[in-house]
Amino acid sequence: MKYSFAKQHTTLIVDGEKLFINKAELIQKYPVFEKLFTADFKEKNAHAIELPGKNLQHFLKFLRCTLDGYKDDITDENVHIIIPLASIIGRFIVWNSNEKIAEQYTSSRWTTQ
């Protein structure tokens, strides 16, 4: 079991592992979770939500790089993990000191041939 939040309200299941989460924090930070927990989806009142096809370590690194209260940075070593999850989850990332890494990654990775 992994605890990423001070107060847990529901559970995300990633790679078969339970992550106890605070809905309000996810709703505030990530548009996809806002829709999931507030719109008329079955997950709105679910006690556990499975995120199929997601790697646990990658998802935890994504949370640590995008949530307040953590000091994890986006680096050359993890940018390939963070960018794809951010695009799926709909998180706008403020790059701060990692701007050059982001520019290099996105320009080389996403240019059309």
C-alpha cells in the first residue's frame, strides 16, 4: 500500500497496488480526475478506481513531479515518463528550471516527419 496524501478519501489501483488518495487534491490538480469524480461517471462514488495499463512507479513519479508538497523535478531521466502521463491526465506542467529539458524532449519527440 502506498500513501501519497495526508488524508485519504478513495483508492486508485495501479499495477494491482492500492494508492490511497485525497479526491479533493486530485480534482484541484488534474482535469481528468475532476470530471471522473464530479460528472455522472460510475467512478464518482466508487471507493476504488483501477487505472489499467499504468505503471505504478511511473504514476508515482508523475504525482511527485506535479503535486504540491513534493520536491521531485522533471529531469532528463524522467521526462519520458512525465510527458506521456501529463498528456493523458491533462495536467499543464509549469516547467520552471526544467524548461530546456522540456523543449529538447518535446521538439525531438513530437515533431512530425
